[in-house]
Amino acid sequence: MAFSIKKFLLPLGSALILSCSAAPSDRFQIGESIEQVDANTMQVVEADGKATYYAYDPYSRRINFVDSASDTLQFSRDLGPTSAGRFWLASQTSSYYFDIKGNSISLTLPEGESSQEILRMAGIIKSYAADFSQGYFAFVDEFFSIGIIKMSAAGTLENKWIGSSIINGELNGVAGDMVPGGHLVLVTDKGTLVNIDLAATLANETWSHVDHALNFNQANWVGRVDGAADRVLILEYQKLNLVDLSAGAVLASVTFPAGTIPSDSKRGQDHIFYYSSASDKFNVIFPDTPNTLRELPIKLIGSRPVLTYLAGQSLTALTESQKIIQVEVRPADAVVTTSTEIDAKGKIGLSANVGLVMYDSPLGYMKLFHLDTGSSTTFEAFNRENLQSQ
Amino acid sequence: MARIVLGFLLFIFISGMANASTWIGNGGSIMDTELRSALQHLKAAARDVPDHADELCICQGTSDQCALLKDLSPDRMDFCGDFILAMNGRLLKLLDGNVKYRWSSETLKTGKGSRDFDAIAQPGNNHIIINEARFARMQTADRIQLLAHELLHLLDYKGRRLTDEEPVGAFSTEQGGRQLLDSVGAAYVIVAMQEGYIPLHEQNLSRPFRNIFLWGMSGSRFANSALKSDAFFDEHWIKGSAWGVTLYPRVTDNLGWTLAYYDFHDAQSAGKIRGKIHQYLTEAGPEYRLVPFSTGKPFLDSIQISAHIGLGYGRVRHDISDDYVQLNEVKSSWAGIGNVRLHVPLIYDFWLMMESGFAYMPYELKNIGISNKTISQQNFVGVSYGFQY
């Protein structure tokens, strides 16, 4: 049985915060839906090739952290009961969490210290974007106002500001995401790409941005490109575009067949996938180089993916038939290399080689699957001494 | 376990032998109330004898006493009636006088033969020795007849004390004395029946004068709040059963010994967590009983109340589980039991038992985080069966 510790630390680095859940795709928002970090979902933090999972446990009222490299389980302090509309966003670089409830964002500090409200929006917070390595966070409310927070590596608030979605008095941001280097990228209702410098914005308390009028048609989603801070993915009607941020130019596009309903995913590398009834295949679209997009068709018989994770040369997917499959992405094709059956009745986290299931067990039960080796680690009864009255 | 039972039985046997000596009556034995009640009935009948002067020793009914009198010849019937009228007044004085009654657990024999007696009168010192086991098994009518017979041995008839082995008047056989006094005793019983002091036929009401009681009960033990929260019990009471034997060395003894086995087995749930407990223990210790009432009503006069304390040893197992995790731990512990029991007579030596008491069996299950170090109340209801050895 794992034991509890007071702090959770991850190394600094260009890590990505990845959320895993079975929620429908999140469009017309910045970053990810705030519901991706609610008590019913599991988050994954990746750094230096290692994945750490965290999820709020309502029975012990704390966050469970699973380090998939060392197969260890650790815990946060008692965070109190969760409730509808309450979300947790754990930091990557230090032991603090954002406690988000309604229109309020509080900074929750380590054991023994209380929460402190650091930002209050006018409306209910609906989505968030984060550059954990730089300490930039953007929270978007129901009015598409954008709250910017800058945190230090030590976990203290350095700066904050709330801006409107209306840029320049004219452009209205409708979707976006944060890219490394302290930039927030928005796409507007007029199809314009807006590249916001967060440091200058916070310093001047006004949007500091560079615009590119690319005339996207009903653009609704912005994705990041791993290892390329000046590249973004823009999803518009029936088309995915790879865009050079600095030049403001579309480098590559993939058009979907008519009638296709694409799904987006920010698990692993940001990507889009859709099912083609004509070919009876699932197609995954992602940037295979900083300048090109690849459309990868995968044949899956009898079971559709419900969660996908894309990392480098592999795709990990949880299917409807409760199997986690790993697909090797090769230059000319893709082949399923492993298939692991799991009992997926709980919160599920995926990364390149690991799947974690946190079951609805008051006493505490989680299972970590190492997909490449076929082994698994079970954590059980870890809530026995910390059960809270329900 | 076997050693506990053997030791218990040996103790009872030895203590029974040690208590084989006689015991002075008129107080201190549960049989005293029976004796007192029978004497009262006899006295009441004796007071009513003048009202039945014309029909003494005559009976046409179905009781055993009637059967005895029906067999009398007319002259014996007359002699019997005359004898009663002549002796009744002095019998009444004797009933108010200084007669000592002694219980004996030994077989009563006289020097003249090998016959066993229910009681023996000692005219020299006004003692009547009663075999307690035989008296305990008797119906009330038989007891009155016996007491009348023995008391009349203490009185002079025509200048001397009557014995069983001599002819007397119309009872002219060698056992004439015994036949006469048996008939006279029967006649007093008939008067008592006619006056309604005792029923014609007694119901088969269970009487407390047995020295072995086997019993079984079901009930529950109170789960204290700590146990409830740690073990995920949603209810206050843990169901259980109890089985045992209580032995009194003599049927007249108040102090006996009980050997008992308690078993609690319950499963509850609190939300999605299920808790199970299995606790059992064996205990032994003294039990002291009283027959608290002397009302003349057989049902009330048979009620017993007893108190028991015991020391024992047992085991407990707790299980905690949800849909994915199962935890359990087992621990042994000593235990202390104390209770009070009410024994209500039924029929044919069956009893209704009700028990209320406490149990203390401390334990700590460190691996699954459950401990219990409080005294718990427990209540049981059940049935017992009494018999004599």
C-alpha cells in the first residue's frame, strides 16, 4: 500500500499538461474545458518522458498522484469535499493547486496552509489554458472574458489581469490555446489568427498582439504542435490547418470528407480524428513534421476509440470494448502492437505506454497498466485510514 | 475447548459430592417455597375438615388420591374418617408448632428394609427429613399427602406414635400404619381439592426444581459508535446467538455453574462499504438463582431469576470490503460476561428465558484499523429445558 506525503513535485521542463476523460470534444474555447479537471476526471502530467497521473478522490478528499515510472502512489493533503462546479488544477512545477469554483480561482497551498482567492471573473469559468513551464495560465468565463495569471516557479502569484474577448475593439476571440514561450493564440469570429504576448499584456494591462487575417471559415479549435512553439493547428469547417505563427501562413491542410464529424484530442500531441464510413476506418490527423500534416488511417473492427493519446510514433487508444490498444505509427502505415483488456469502470488516464484506472472504490483501488510489457501494478486499500464521511 | 468442558464437568461433579450432606430447611433453598406452600394447603384443608366430616375418606373422582380411597373397604373408610376427626385438632397445632424440615440429597432408608422413602419422620426430635429430588418431582397433591402422612407420625395415637409397619384398627395388615396414614393424607388432599386450594389435575407446568438446564437463545449485542464507524456498521445491534448449560449440584441449590458459547455474526453496510463481523467466545462462571414469588399460584411461584458472571476466551474477525477491495483481520481475546436472566415456566420442563447483560471483549485489529474496548450491552431471548440427574 502506498503512503501519503505532503508535497508533490515534478521536475521543471517543457512538460505538457494533458487531460484524459471521456468528455465530448471541446470547441469554441481556449485550451480545454474546465470540466476536464473536475473531480470525475484524471489528469496526466508528462515531463522528460515520464507520465504522472493525478485525480481527485472524493472518498479521501485528496488528490492521488501515480508516478508511472516508479509505480508509486502519493497523496495531497485533505482538500475538503468537492461539489458540483468545483475543479482542481494541479501545477507541474511546485506544490500548489488552483481550486476553481464558479467564477473564483483560489490558490491552494501545501498542508497546513489555507486557500487564497487570487482571481474572480464575472462569469462561470468554462475553460483554461496553461503554459506550466512558464507559469502562465488563462481562464475563460462564460462571457469569454480571459483571466491571465502569471505564477512564479515557487508558487507565488506574480501578476494577473482580466481582458475581454474583443481584441482591438473589433475582433472577437472564439477559440484558442497557449503555446510555449508565453503566447496565447486566439482565432476570431472573422477567421483572424491573433498571437498575444502575455508578458507585454500583463505589463501594460492591455492586449499586446500580432494579427494575421487568414479568413478561416468557422474556426473553432486551436491546437499546439509539439516541439514547435511557432506552429499551431487551426480546425475550421471540414478542414484542419497547420499554421506558421510568425509568418502568419498556412503550411498544410487536410480536408475531411463531406458529412464527417471530426473529434479533437489534446491527449499527448494535439490531434484530430474522424471515422470514415466510406473506408470503414478511423483517420488520425496530426503534424508529422513542423511543416506537414499526416492523415493516418487505422482499421479497427467492432470497436471504436473513445479516448486517444498521440505521442511521437505511437497512438494509444481506449476502445468501446474496454481494450487499450497501442498503434505503431510507421512512415507508410500503422500497426496495432499491443492490446490490453481492462475493466474501465472508473476514471481513466492514458499516456504513450501506460493506462491507469481509478475505480469507484471507497477503500481505494487503482490499477496501472504498462502496455508495452503487459504488466500491471495494483494499488489498493490506500484510503482505509483517510476515509471521510460521505 | 474440550479442556474447558471437562474441567467444568469435573468441578460440578466434585462440588455435587461435597454437598451431599443434609441442609436445614425453613429458609435458603428454592424448594422452601414449595414446602411452605404445601404445608399451607394442608393447613387450610385441615381447617375445613369439620365441614367435610360426613364425607372424609370418601371419593369417587379420578385423582390418584381418589383411586386410593375408592379401594378402601367400608370399615376402613369409617376408620379413616374417625381417625382424621380424632387427630385433626392436634395436626393443626403441629402445623403451627415447632417441626423442623430437612432436605436430603441422599436416598432415605430406614433400618428395617431396603425400601427408599420420600421422607422420614423422626418423632424423637420433631424432624421430618425429605428427599429433595423426589419431592421436587412430585405434584402438589402428592406433597400434601406425604406431609400429612409424616406429620401424623409425630403425633400420639392412643398413647403412642404410629409406625408404618404395624396394624392399626381396621388397617389390620402388617403395613396397616402406612396404609392408614396414606389414606388419611389422601383424604386431606381431597378436602383441599374440594375447597379449590389445589386443582384436580395439575397442568404440566415447568417447575424450577431441576439441576440441569440446557438453553439456547438469540439476541443481539450493542455496537458502540466507534465500532460502527470503523467497521462500517449501519445498525446499532449485532445479531447473535447463545447456547449453554447451567448445572446446580442439587435441585435445591441456588448456586450453580454455567458454561456458555456466544456467537455474533452480522453484516452491514455503510454506503458502498460493507462491514462484517464474526465474534464468538466460550465462557464459564457461577450462576445464582432465586424463586422470588410465594403467592400460592403455581405459575408465579415457578418463575426464576438468576444472575451470572463468567470469564472466557474468544475470537473476532472483521471484514471490510467494497466492490474492489477486501480486507479482513482476526484476533483472539479474553472476555468477561455478566447478565441477569428471567426464567418463565412453560410446560413439560421447558422455560422461556430472557437475558440482559453485558460483555467485555477488548481487541485491536491494527491492520484494518478497528478496535473495540468498550463494554457492550447484550440482550437475548430463548428457551431452556430442565431435567434432573
